[in-house]
Amino acid sequence: MQIRSPFLLVVVILGFVTCLQAQPKNYVIKNKFMIGGGITYFDLITDNFEAERGNGWMISAGIGAYLPHKWYDVSYNIQILQNTFEISGRVSDDVAGNDPIEYDIFAAQVGLVFHINILSNNLTLDLGPQLQYNSDLEVSNSESENYFINGYDTLQAMDILDINNFNINGMAGLTAGFGNFKVRAQYIYGLLNSLDRLSDLQSGGNTDFKGNLSYLTLSAIIAF
């Protein structure tokens, strides 16, 4: 078995390459480099905190393959995003209040996108997976670092910074435009629990932490 498994793998790879080479050659596949940027709307979807959506910015780059013999195109994309959002808190542990605590979060995503042609490549439905790295949370205003988070007796703003740094996202969106200029809207949802590192906190409240990161992005793209 130690000999046959690599042999079978080689056979499969050779067969795949042979199929690719056997495709008809009366078409031209166009590869283009793309850069873009835009605005983002970020949300932490959770029942543990009273979170409010925030906004931010993004820049992107990618390589697209336009396939005239297919009903879809393919691209590889890198996105860098900076966002803010708010969680409801209070100044003191024994005084009621609704003082927003603003957090910053940075993320970098790489993804494979399938662009399903609706009106040729002038309007496409975009679907694909992404691998994400995100930073820990950071309190935007140092004056809010010692605020207490509403819904908990002792949990403070600085206690929830250490979230999960890796995620797998699902993405769906639309791209529209003509020639080398396109506009794109995407909804991105983190499939993994980003808050499970917080479950060991002694918070005086619900300690079963669960939350998913989500983004809505609007961007303009130029292809070369």
C-alpha cells in the first residue's frame, strides 16, 4: 500500500493534466490583474453582546481568468480590511448606562471566486470561499478601556480583545461593469465561532460565547 498510493496519485494528476491539454484550442483565455478599493460595513453577529454595526475601508488585488468557452470566469483575490464596531457598555459596574465602546479590527482575506455570467461578464454572480486572518480587537478610545460591558457583572472592555485570529468565510456577491471598470458588492460571513476563546472568562454572566464576523463590501475595480 505504501507503493500503490503514490502511484495512484500520479495517475490521477496525469489524467487531470491530460484532460486539460485535450480541451479545444480555438479560444483565447484572457488573464487580467485587478486592483480596487471601497467601503465596508462590519458586524459581529452574537447574542452575548449588544453590538452595533460599524464601517471601514478595504483595498483589494487579484488575478482573473476570463474563459470564453465557459459560463463562468475565475479569479483569485486578496483583500485587506479595516473596520470599527460598537458594543454597549457602562462607565461603572454598579451604575446603569448605555455608553458605546468602539473597537477596531483588521483583517486580510484570500479567496477563490467563481463569477457566474448573467449578462456575459458585464454582470456576474460571485461565489466562493475565503481564508481569513484577523487581528485581535482593539479599543479605539483609551478612555473606554475600563468600561464594563452591559449584561455582565465584571466583564470589562479590555477583557474581550483576544478573539480567534483565523476564519473560513463564505462569500456571495455581484459584479457589474463594462470593459476594464467594474463595481462589486459582496456579503462575507465567517463560518467559525470567533469568540470561543472568551469562554474561560469569569464574567458574572453568560459564559457560552459565540459570535460570527460578517462584512458587506462595496468597491470599484480596475483591470489591466
